[in-house]
Amino acid sequence: MAPEAVHGGEMVFIAVMGVTGAGKSTFIQTASGDSRVTVGHGNKSCTTDIVPWRFKHEGHDITLIDTPGFNDTTRGETEVLKEIAEWLALKYKNDNTRLSGIIYMHALDDRRMYGSTLRNLKMFRQLCGEEPMRNVIFTTTGWGTARKAEQLSKALEKESELCTDGLFWEPMLRRGAQTARFEDSRESALRIIDRLVPRPPVVLQIQHEMVDEQKNLIDTAAGATVNEEIKKLEARYKDEIAKVQQEMQAALVDKDNELHSALEETKNRLEHLREENQRAQELLQYERRNAERRHDNAMQDLRMALESQKLSAQQKEDQMRAEAAAQRYADRMRFDEVVATIRANVEKVRHEDRIAFEAAIARVEAETHHRPQKPQKPGGGGGGGKSDRTKRLLLGLLPTVGSVALAAVGLPLGLNPFSEFIKVIREEFDSDANGDDGAGAGAGAAWGDQGQNMAYPDTSANTYADTNTNTNTCTEYEVEEYDGP
């Protein structure tokens, strides 16, 4: 029978946990009445993923969360813990989902009371934490089978052992956990659920650690417990393999081929178990390695951002210097005078630079015909007209031909040794600069990208080596002392 549709009502989330074959899926199917819940048989796992099952019960919206068994037949304990922990953390982080309770199922006919079951109980305790134990009900199954087999007394004895032995439930019962019996009926299942519905929802320790404290799984209490057991198993497997190898050597000396073959099978089995154990540890450490990698990447990004900021600041400062100098030239020289100066000295530069000079002049002249003239600002400088054209021409030429070529044609714009230009720069920084109307911004941006390719003049002589990266040649220009426009 499918469950009735859920509309409204108080939301109640209850996780159903336990080892494989304990009856988790049977309990959920019986309580919800949902035949779609897959029920396994024997100790073979049938639940491989975390699946929530919703149904309506006495005005409450109940969600029973089916989980894989801690000793899943197809996956290791570490993988199961990782899946459960990540699901709980994700629901808590995104939806603030808190459990009203956990039903921990245990089959009375389970003889695996030492070993994996004890490890799972220890891990479960660390997963929940101390305070949330008040919302845990340890539920035994198999009572109907025990009655039919006339094994009820043994079942009662087993239940008593679970409740009183310090290795099993007793420490958790002292902290508020309860016990119950699932009698294979819906009434029995709902009675257990009814005991948890009024409970205030709790944040499990694993949720608090992974979300609130942002710990990796291996650094949580449950993860540390599993990691400790993994290390113990690694040491045990290593020791047992070494002993078997010694026995194999002795069998070879005694020429006991049958014993040697049997020991080899044992060795292979131990090595397989050891490899699985190592994979479990790698899985547990995966998140920590990822976190370390993310931290390293973040630090690298931060260093690159700082370097980029430094470079941008330097480029901006250089651009401001160039714009200031260009503006000063624009204020002191007419566009036609600058063009005349260039053309009078253009034979001193390389052929490709001559072409660049003429192209820049033509481009500014063409732009002038298509852009509206801006009014001259009070006090001169920076406005539209010829001054604006001069500034755009100079800023456009600087990243194209470089400061050396400009100096060669009588326009020492940029880093140069001439006292007149140094004076121009100093005046720019010592006085209140005229407002920039944005003219030449495009050229200035281009200069900022390519400014590192500009040549630095040799102040010891009137010769300049052009080291522009656009050419593999080195040309010297003889430059006359510049006296200003």
C-alpha cells in the first residue's frame, strides 16, 4: 500500500541506521506502508544510497531516512561513513535539517558482536555525540523468529547483554538513549516513532564539526575513530604478512610444496585485505588533501593578485606621468608644430617607425573629422581642438614607436635625460594639474599594456639603443639636444 499524500503538518526527520541485515528497510517499509521500499534477505546489503521515505502519521510529516549498513557487503566502512556524514552535513548546511531522532537497528540473531560491530558502535557514538543520545533508540529485531524457533530465552539474554555490557549499548544508555523492540508490525514501528516525534530536533556532532567548525571528515571524532582502526588493521596485516612469508621460506627449505601453496593463498588474501584497508584510508584523507590543495591554490591566487595590483599600480603611475607630459606638450605646442617637428626629423628613425609616425598622424586627423570638438576649459589645457589632438597623438605614439624614437624626432616623451623635459615633469607634479577630459584614454590604456617594452636611454652619450620587442635588430639614433618647442 502506498503512503497517503503528505500535505502540511510538522516535519519530523528520523534516520534509521545499523549494520547490514539488521532490518532497517523492513522497518521503514512496515512503518510507512510503502511497498516501494526494497527489502533485502540475509546479510546481503540492498540499500546502497541514502533514501528518504515520507508518509503522514497523526498530522505529522514523517521522513524516515534509510541508510547503507555500516558493514555494507559492497563498500567499506569508510565509504559508508563518508556518504552518511556528507549527506547529514549537506542537509544541515543547506536546509538546516535536524533529526528528531535516530533508530539504530540490531538483529538479535547477529553473531558478529566482536570486531566490526563494536567498531561500528564506536563510530556511531562519535557520529552522534553525547547530547543527541537522548534522541537515539536502540531497536532489536528478530523477536518473531525467536518465538517461532523457541529461542525467546536466548533472545532475552542477548538483549540484556546489549543493554548492560560496557562494550555495547550501556555507555550510550547512561547518556539518555533508549531501547525498543520491533515486533514486525506497523503498530510496533509507529509506537517507536511516536517516542521520537515530540523530541526537540538536534544537531549531531558530525554536523556541527563538518558545517559549524568546517572540519574535514578525517578530523571529526567519527573520522578519527575510523582512521585509528584503519591504522591498527594496517599494522596487523603487515605483521601477519611478514609471518606468513617466513613460514613460506621454511616450507621451501622443507620442500613442502602443499604447505607453501596454502601459505601463498593466505598471503594473497592478507595483501588484498591490506590494499582495501589502504584504499579506505586514502578515501578518508581525500577531503583533507583537497582542502590543503584549495588552500595552496587560494594563496597562489592571492600572491598573483597582489603582484597584479603592484604591476597595475606601476603602470598607472607611468601612464599618469606620460599623460601629464603629453598634456604639457599639448599646452605648449600646436598639433601642426608637433607634426612638423616629427616630419623634419623622421629620417633619423627606422623605416617601420616612419610608417608608424605617419599612420598615427593620419589616424588623429581622421578622428578629428568624426568627433565633435569639446569646449576649451578655463585656464587652458586639456580641452578640445589642437591641444587635444596633440595629446592624443603623443600618447598614441609612445607605446607604438617607444620613447627612443620620439626623442630621435625631437620629442623626448617618457623617461629621458634632457633637463627641459625633467622640468616639465616636475612642474606637472608640483602644480595643480589641469583637469583631464578623458582624451587619449584609449592610447593611455594601450601604453599601460606595452609600456614595459619602452627602451631606456643611455644618459652617458647622445645615442639610444632601441630594444623594442617587436624587432630583433638594434639601431642607434643620434639625437640632438632638445630645447623645447
